Amino acid sequence: MIKMLRIDDRLIHGQVAVTWSKQLDVNRIVVVSDTISQDEIQISALKMAAPEGIKSFVLSVDKAATMLNDPRAKNLKVLVVMNDPVQVESFLNKLEVQPGILDIANYGRVAGLTGRDKVTDTVYLSEKEKNVFKHLSVQGSAFIYQPLPNDSAKNLDSLLEV
């Protein structure tokens, strides 16, 4: 079961590795990225960032969807972390069961702020990315903005003025 899908440029880092993994009581962290899954150095670094006792994987969109759609994954407690809204849309369309929580935080600054609008203090989106989230919302996949578990969750649609 995917307890949360989080969009975060930093992927596995302190907030994800320590705070969210404990809050969600996960036993797996899966980084989903067609690009990063081809880079052995990034794979190694991400796996080292995972907390002890939590297995981590770095998989392409197709491989992650296949793994998480497998009936054996139903008993797992998974946190999926991604850093590309376009790939998120593709991934969600391939899943048989949607994640319990869809969260975005800390996204958009790594690629540079040119052509991006500030949505929150930690989220900057291009028009294309805004349209991805609007389309996902229409399909029933509404994201929240919640950087930390103790922060109030805000509906991304309202932040985008959908």
C-alpha cells in the first residue's frame, strides 16, 4: 500500500527519511524517476540516505508501477518520492490503487525559478506543471501541500486557484 506519494526535489533527505517515514510508519521508500533510475551514483547516494531498517529502491516509472501493482505489495507500507510532476501523472495513471496521500513540498527551485510562479514558500511551478496538477485534480488525484507532518495540510487546488 502506498501511504504517501510526495513530490520533493530533494527526494530522500531529512524530512522524508526521518520525519515522514516515522510519521507514516513505512517499511519501504521508493524513488520513482526515469532519469535517476539510470544513474548509479545517484541511486547509491539515495540508498545511503534511507533510514536504517527501511528498504529503499530507485525505479523507473514503469518498473515502480509494476512492483507496486503486484498483489504482494499490498502488505507493504510504502512512501513514494518523485521530483517530476509529468512523471507523477504517468505513474498515477499506471497504478491500480491510488496512494493514501498525495503531497507536494520543496519543489521547483532546483531547476531554477525562471518561468515558474511561486505557489507557496517552497513550491514554484511552471504553467505546464500547474496544468498537470489541474488535470490530476479533475481525474480525482488532488494534492495537498504539507511540508512536515505537524504543518496544516493545504489543498493544492486552492493554492493554484482552480
